[in-house]
Amino acid sequence: MKEDDDATLVRRCREGDRAAFEQLVVRYQKPVFNAALRLLHDPEDARDVAQTTFLKAFEHLGDYDPSFKFYSWIYRIAVNESLNALGARKPHEGFDGDEADEAPGPDRQLEGEQMGRAIEEALMHIKPELRTVIVLRHFMHLSYQDMGQVLLLPEKTVKSRLYSARQLLRDHLLQLGTI
Amino acid sequence: MADSRHLSLIHAEIDGELDGQQRGELARSVLADPELRVLREDFQRLCAALEKLEDVEPPPELRESILGALPQSTAGPAWSWWSRPRLRYAAVIVALLTGAVVYEVVRGPEPPTTEVAGTMAPADTRTTLDTVRLDNGVVSGRVSLYRDRRGLGLRFEVSAGTPVDVLIASDGHTLRINGVGSQDKPAQGKPGVLAVALPGFRMGGQTVDLTFLMAGRQVGSATLRTVADR
């Protein structure tokens, strides 16, 4: 149903209807912004990426293949723009357990906001391609198939990355004593 | 240490991808292996915590900044104008009109009937419906409204010190011809001839209104009627 609605809006956009594009912006600005935020961990950068994502979508709407879901296409743009923004930063070395500020005892459990911060920090300690699958799966709630469409990867590779990403997150959070 | 098979089952369980048989296999393995049970609980806690992270509202100005940054062309993206039916049809009509005008200009006036030999059909099947004479100090000569097998057309035999543009309007149709009078033939001492087909213009007793413009200013007008036998 939603895909049909998107398809209609995209068709109207292609006919030059800017109001239809505005509806797509309203519909997808939040998930696109949040995807960028989780990948970049910086609200300003996420805002810039979200804006660039929609501008690129507008410019390249003619290239969009309607046989695919629109959100897969625009999330792909958002992910690529986020990875480009990350690439422009100093390359991260990936998670290193020694970087933890503290290593509380295994029985220490963080709740609520603290847990959220710990997870966000842990996310920034894994490689961007692994962080991406976590974001798509747990924040965008995409299926393996949709993740494959976004990342242009086979489902098998998507699963492999997702399992690896969870393993690294678990290891990091265990070191912090948060799970 | 959990093997890759059991790890895959744990992740697939979290993602809701296990079938009944696999679920049973995992349950039996977890019961038999405390280490595997701890691992499963860790991943379940991790993923539950991930799911609890709430979405952040985007900045309020994001939508406006996106829309404000879009190209301002009313036609939208560069590819879109052709996909807009109205523009596409308009482009086709403009192309047809342009083609008709160019064809008539290149072809020039019809030859006199006497120059056409060896044909049984009348060489010139045009019927002149109306003619107006022009002599307003800026444009002089005459304009004829004719009908032939292709429809209505205008024949300009005018002189102008400076070429003028002509707006042609009839029954909701409009057409603009630029540079009328520029085909003067001074050496021959007579005005040049320009025939313009009017595709889409219909017979029906209505008038064809001409407005002569020079540098955007009206310098004359004329009205022709589509009824020949007034």
C-alpha cells in the first residue's frame, strides 16, 4: 500500500509536480535523518546528509526504477552520502577494546538513556559497513531482502555482516559492562 | 564456544526468521549448552536495547531547507518537462507549427496556374476567403486569408521599414510570426510574399485577428473573415 502511494508520488514528481516531492520529503525526512544520525553520530552532519539525499533524489528521479521500492532507493542514497561524509572525516580504526574509558564490573547494568548512549558509542566503534547493517535492520526495520536492495548485496552477505556487527557490539558493550 | 550453525540460529531467531524445526533445534541446544544460553541472552538484550533507541525528530527547518534548495525551474528536474503531458503536447504543436511555417517560407508563393502544365487537376486549389489592405505608415501591402486542402492559411504581401511581428488569433488559437516584411525584395520594387499555414484554425464563420507589433508595441491590426461569400 505504502509502495503504491510512493509510486504515485514519484510519478507525479516525474511530471513536474513539486508538491508531490514535498510529500515524499515529509514522509521520509525523519527516517533519512535518523539513518544519517546513527551512521554519523553528528546532528549537523546528519542534517546536511539528509538535505543532500533529497536533492540527489530530486535530480536523479529519472534514474529511479519503479520496480524497486522507493524507500530502498532513497535509503541507498542516504547511506552512500553518509559513508561519503564519514570518508571525509579522519578514518576510524574500528573498535579497539582499549579505548573504553572504564571497564566496570560485569554486574553493572545501565538502563534507559545511559544504555542508549553506550550503544551509540559502541556503534561508532565498529566499521561503517557493519554499522550500516545495524542501522538498516534495527533502526529502519528493513528485512534482509530490503537491506540487500539498499546495499546492493546478496542476502547472504547482509546476514553475515549483520551477525558480525552484533558480535562486535556485544563484545564492546560487555567490556563496558552494559549488557 | 558456539559454532557458526548455532550462532546463525540465534541471530535468525532474533530476526524472526526461524521455522518450527529450527526453533526446536535451538531450544534443545540452549538447554544442553549453558554457554550458548548466555550468548543467546546477550544478543537478545543487545537487540532489545537497539530497538528501544527512539528516533530523533529532524530539525524543524529541514523540510524547508530541502525544498528551498531544489532547482527553481517551474518545470522541475531537467528530465521532467518531457514527461509532463501538457508540455509534451505543446512541444509537438510548436514543432508542427514551426515546420509548417518553415515549409511555406522555403516553398514560397504558389506558381501561377499557367506555369503548371501536364496536370489534370487545378494547380492551385487555394480559395481566397478574405483580403485586407494595409497602409498605416509602418506596414503596407495586403494580407489574404485562404483555404486549401490542408486548411486555412495566411498570405502576407507586405512591406515594412522594419520587420514586424504578427500575432494571429482566432477562436482560442494563437500563433506568432516574427520578422514579417523582412523578405522584401527591393530590387524588384515589390513586397515579398510569406504564406503561413494555420493548422488547427477552423472554418466556422469566426474572424482571424492580426496584430502587428514592432519592438513589442502594437503598430497596426486587421481582421479577416473565414466566410468567403460575404
